[in-house]
Amino acid sequence: MDNFIFANPTKIVFGKDMELEVGKLIKEYGGTNVLIHYGGGSAVKSGLIDRVKESLDLNFIKHIELGGVKPNPRASLVYEGIKLCKENKIDFILAVGGGSTIDSAKAIGMGVCYDGDFWDIYSGHYEPVKTLKVATVLTIAAAGSESSGSSVITNEEFGLKRGFTSDLIRPVFSILNPQLTTTLPLYQTACGATDIIAHVFERYFTNTKEVETSDRLCEAVILAMINNMPKVMKDPTNYEYRANLMWAGTIAHNDLIGMGRSQDWNSHGLEHELSALYDVAHGAGLAVVMPHWMKYTIDHDPIRFQQMATRIFGVKKTSDPKADGLKGIKKFQEFLVSIGMPLTFKEIGAKKKDIPYMVKTLGVSGKVRDGFMKLNEQDCTNIYTLCLKK
């Protein structure tokens, strides 16, 4: 196990109707003038935004709104949010929604405190030292951004999707009420579940030895997802099933299960080019990419894949680790299909002719990517090519 420091300052407030406490919580964290940031009309139509505003009013907290966040959150709205915050002297941002809304709020918070172009941060040209405080009212179990130091933004002008990670941008608190997820369409729920599982697998596939404790934690989270997602499909309004998905989403990406071990993240990198180019749902893109990444890298450490197959997917262990691992990957794909996820480029509208462009924008030309197995340009091309068929 590697050396590590673990500190996650995000306060998790979990349970029914806890969004009614948002005004009190923001006041505790010193917020006096809040930007309420949200996505489409569901947060408004459901009455959630009204409940949030009422809680802020009861605590004498000023507020303005900025809606319009889309999946794969756009840089253009971040620029708008930065301008709005500066003009109105905003000192706190409340993201009401899922990972896209939270990621956008984090970008706005950093951008307000930086005199340059916020995209400098995401393109690796500037390391921020300050941000506005961000908190969240989560409405979908998926990205884990409610407790992570990560944010991913799509720049429409350049056709790029880039991420930034720093403890600086962990939310100060996040409200998790599973009731808010019970009206989500099943496809959106399944995309979120796939993202959660992918977050765990990015940590599970490691070159670090003797990490049984975190291995077992990873396996437990994935097993909980495999067990509860079919239940949610049969009974979408069941609070307990939704609660298990929501808590799994937070645990999967708050760094706890990744401590003391190297991680991969190449599946996410490969998928980001898909969602940047085709605007596909992130979870759907991961459902296509990750199993094919697994097939391509299995020879790097077939014993780890065998462990995945036997402990998570119930494959009977044999003397052939690779064969067992391939059976596990097949069972993973079968699970994805069972919850309505795609497995091929064709199903998400991706095209073979765009593979060279995606590889180029990955920034891997002439160099390798660190991870479970280092990838060069040809490796990335090969993985994308595998995605053309099941």
C-alpha cells in the first residue's frame, strides 16, 4: 500500500426533506449573497427551487438564480455565471442538481476569484489558489461531484472536454435526499449508475500491491450497485433502493476507496472525447469504452481481472486467470445491457472516421498516459476500434 493523506471536508447531510435546512447551513458557513445554480426545468417544476429559496429567505440570505446547465456542462454558461457573480458581489454558490450543475458551479467559483480566463485552469495553464464556497443539493446519483475535488467542463468553442482536480473545490456541504431522485427517468438513472461503477473500477484497476482493504471496499460498492439498480428499475420510487444508489455515488468518488493505491482514469479520458464530440451521456459513453478498455488491458494483469470476475460477477475460479477475467467482462457487459446501456459506437452515434481526431485531442500523440497500463496513441486507437463492435 502506498503512503497517503486522506481528508474530505465536505459535510454530508443525508435524508428525507433535508433540503429544507439549506438556508441554515449556508448561514453557518458564512454565506450572505448566494447564486442558486441549476439545470433544466425539473428542479423548478418539482418545487425544489422554491423550497430552496424559501429556506434562504427564512434565514435572511440574499439570492439570485442562474439556470440552464446541460449535461456535459458548457464553458459558455460558466462565463455567464462568473460575470453574474462579479456584478452582484456573490459570496456563495449553491448547486441544485447533478454532477454537471455541481461541476459548473465549481468552475464559476474559481473563475470569480481569478482575473484571467477560467479555461486557463482546465487547460493546465493556471493553478487556482482561491474559490468561492460551493455547496450542493444533489438530485441524481452519478458523478460524485458533491463530495469530490473534481470538475469537468466542455468548451464548445474548441470542442474539448477537460477536467480539473483539487481539494480547493470540494463542496463545503452537500445535501443528499434520495426522495429527489425518485422521479428521474430510468435511462438517466442507469447512466448515473454506470458512472458510479466506472468511478470504482478506475480505482480498482491498480498496480499497487497488497491493497485488500480498499479492494474489498471497491467490490462492496459495485455489488451494492449491481444489486440495487435492477430493484430501482422495477420500483423507481422506492426510497431505500434510491438511497443505496445515492450513497454509493458519493463513496465511489470521494477518494476514500482509492487511498493508498495507484489509479487508472484512462477510460474516463477516452470517454471524454466521445461526449465532447457527440454530446453523449457520460455514463452511456463509459458503458461503451470501459469494457473494451478492459479487454485491451487484461494481459497487463490477468490475475486482477480474475479477482474482479470471481469476487464481483460470480465467475467460478479456474487455473486460467485470463479466461476467467474475460468471463467477468462479459458479465459486466450483460449487466450494462440489462439496465439499458449501449455497448458500441453505433449505439451512441459515434463514427469510425472520427477516431483519429479523438486520439489527437486526447493529447497522447508521441507520449504515453499513466495508469493501470500506459497507453500511447496506437493503444488509444486500438481501444476505440474495439468499441465498433461488442
